[in-house]
Amino acid sequence: MVFFSGSPRLSNEIGRVRCYISLVHLCCLPCLIVLLLKDYAPRYLLPLSGFALIMVFFVLRERGNRLQSGLLGALIVLGMASSVSFKDHRFENGSSKQLKRVIRQLESKETFHVFCQGAMLQWQLMFYSEERLVARYYYNTDRYPSYVQQVNAALEDPAQTVALVGPYTPNLPRNAPNLTTYGVEYYSYLYPSKRDLENARFRFE
């Protein structure tokens, strides 16, 4: 099946135009993301890798097979190095056993809304509690906005108890009221004020 038929020169020009369009996307979209989103992370730019691959394809087609082989070999080496570097990576600061201990302690205090000082910790607490606990991270936006809204509402409700939970650090105040440590893995702090949370970098607007 023939998708395009024309002179080689015209075909090359079309290839260059495609390459330039991909380059424009790569340059402009990150700028738009930075300008339009207050809370962004570098991973939000990952979809742009598709445009980068398109651009690289057309550039390599112009350069020849030797460059293609060299780039492919470099990508394979980088992929292997990346895989090896992640072999000991863990998303948990501690064990699931300690996390369940944190959950039991919070539930014993009738505390079901949590501010988390850990991007993955918020999801782990909800997972291991079977969503009896609702948690949020620093940012006022997240994958599921309802969780953020529920935790914020609990903070404003005098009938609700909220907690601040995070990885254990040696500089935590000793014998502070409402502070519980769980080995050297986690801590929980009951009844944090909004000012306490803002000082801990939580955002509400």
C-alpha cells in the first residue's frame, strides 16, 4: 500500500517540517505547563517524549545508519544502567507492619483524616487502611481532589480529629504532647493547627 508518492526532494521537505513541528512542541509545551500550573513536577513533561522520538526519527533518517546504531547502543546502555540503579529502590520508608501500626493508633484515637509528609505515604495509608483513612500531601491539588477536600474540611470541623504523619526524623521534639513515634520509621502528631501545617509547607490555596 502506498501512502505517499512524490519527488524525493518534496519528501525530505515534509520530513523537515515534521521535525520542526516536533521541536516547537518540545520547546513551547514545557513553558505553557510551567506558566499554567502552580504545582507541577518534571514527570508531567513525560508525554513530550513522544514528540522527541518523532523528531529523533526524522533526524536519524537524514544522518544515516551509523548514527542510528550508535544512538540505539547508547540508549540500551542507559536503560541497563537505570534498571540496575533502581534494583534496591523502595517507595516505603518502613515496613508495612509499621504502617499498619500507625493506622491502628490513629483509628484508636478516632482519627480518620491525615496530612502526610510523604508523596507515596498518603496512598499507602489509604491502601493499608482499606480507605478508612483519607490522606493528602502538601499540594492542594492531586489525582483525586475529593481526598484533599475531605481532609481540609475535617481540619475546619471541630468535631473531627486530624493528624500529621510523616517519616521519622531524629530532630522531632522529645516528649511532645500528641506526638507518637513508631520506631525510627514514622511519626504521627494529633491536633495540628492550620498554622502548624502551613509551617510544614502544606498548601490550602
